[in-house]
Amino acid sequence: MSTEEEIGYADAIRQVSRSLQRRMKSIEDELKTADEDVRTEFEVRLDELHHMMHTVESLHR
């Protein structure tokens, strides 16, 4: 049986993960139509988001 704290922790991780996934999707969509000079900035942001997702997933374990 999960405690109230464990449920809250799991919910917070789920919310952060969903938020990061939405942001990644948004940037990926923008990247498709971006100019070459802005493309690099979007790719850097995507790399940062992938790193953050990896960090959040490691907290879940």
C-alpha cells in the first residue's frame, strides 16, 4: 500500500514528465519549419529537455 507521500511524489513526477514531453513535442514541431539560424537553438533546447527527462526518469526508480 502506497502512502500519501508516495502517491504525491509519483504524481509530481508524472506531471513534470508530461510537461517536458509537451515542450519537446512543441519544439520538434517548430524545428520542422525553423530557419537554419534558429535550428541550432532548438536542437540545443531539445538536448536539454532530453537530459531533464532522463534525470526525472532516474528519480522515479
